[in-house]
Amino acid sequence: MGEHRIPRGIVAEATARTMFTLTRHAPAPELAEFVEYHWVLRWDLRGKPPHEQRVLPNLAVHATFFPGASGVYGPARDVFSHHLEGRVQGLGVRFRPGCFRAFLGGPVGDIADRAVPLADVFGPKAIEAAESARTAADDARMVHAIDNLLIANPAELSTAARRAAEAVETIARDPGITRVAQLCAHTGLTTRSVQRLFAEHVGCPPKWAIRIYRLNDAAQRIAAEGEPDYAGLAVRLGYSDQSHFIRDFHAVTGQPPAEYARTARVDIERTPDSDRT
């Protein structure tokens, strides 16, 4: 078993670090079962051109508290683009995959690939919380305001939700899981049971969940190495052939691997050494 992987998928990360600051914070202890972390985003592009930040799809539900971009965003199958301009701060909540149904009150699949207003899920107090995030003097106050909102919306994980979350974490810990049959063998669940759990609690089919993890891994490797051995990479990721891997990678990232690699290399070459970490 490997370490717990969390697909974050910031495209052109070296350039991104020059456009905004991103910090992650643990939630209140009462929320640890539901929330992986809060992420605080700040940018100041006054006098500069707007920036379009692309993010690869992932399994998590996110609640965002930003001026003009507040909402609950379901699991995505397509690359998402954030439009950054002016000076803004805000906070996002990354919920553990499988654990948002308790807040939503319905199948997570109902919000896949779309956003719903914060107030529809968390009530009218969500608007006040978004304003608190916009005006907070520091990260701690921002996190405190959003923690209080979530705690005020009591939720409890069902047995089925726990099984769904554990199934996702099984994928996250083990890059060797490349097929649904392997996931079933690890969890002791039937294929039909896994499919139902994912539709209800994760919001996407288990096959797609596995694909997201391995293609996020591929994107990170390609960005780091530039032009890796694609045939070897395809084999390591469990693909039967290179062409199948390239089709999947293009479908998820919007770019074939070679183009993604070129974009990453240009990004790194344009970034001053002092901005690289």
C-alpha cells in the first residue's frame, strides 16, 4: 500500500504559484469525518491581465465561498477553469469523497458536473459565512466562520457512507487498483454494491474514480519529467496499450500527453528560479 493520494490537479502549477497563494487548513475536530481540508485562496492581479486557472477533474465535492463564485460544486468529469482578476480572497471546503450526502440529503450523483447555491444546502446563514470569508482579516477567522456554518448543519455518516468513503480511500492508498474487480476484491463488495455506493455517495461510477486517480498521477509525472516513456507509463498505470492511455488522458485533461508535457515545460521555463519550490 502507498500513501494516501489526493488528486489536486492544478494545471501549469509553476505559473499558478505566481498568480495566487493557496494554503490548506484542517477543519474543526467535529468535521474531521466529513472534510479533508479547507483551502484558502488569495490573489491580487490589480493592474495585471486576468488569469484563467485550469484544474483537473476530481472526486471531491467542494463548497466555495468567493465573491461571484460561491456554491456547492459536485464531482467533475471535465477540466474546470477559474477566472481570476482584481484582488480577492476566499475559502473552499474539500469534502471527503463519499461523505457529502449527509449534508446534501440526496444522492451525490444529482450534483455531479454542476453547482448548486450554498443556501440550497446550508441555508441562509451560508450567505453570511461567505461575507465573513470575504472580509476576514486572516485565515484562522475565515476557517472559523465556515467551520461554524458546517457545524450548525448537523450531519451523521451512515454505514453506507462509511463504506463508500473507505472504498475511495482504498483506491487512494493503492495505485495498483486499476479495475473495478480489484476494488471489489479489496473491499469484499460485489460489483453491483460498489456501483450503488458510488452513485449514491461519491457521485460517479467506480471505474471513473479509478481513472481520475491514475490520470492525476500521470499528469504529475508528465509535468515533472516532460516527455516520459509513455508506453512504460501506460503499463504502470494498468493500461493494456499506449493508445488507450492517450485517449483517456486526453478525455480527462483536454490535452494529449505530449501537448500537456510541452505546456508544463514552457510553464517551468518561464518561471524564475526564485518562484520554484
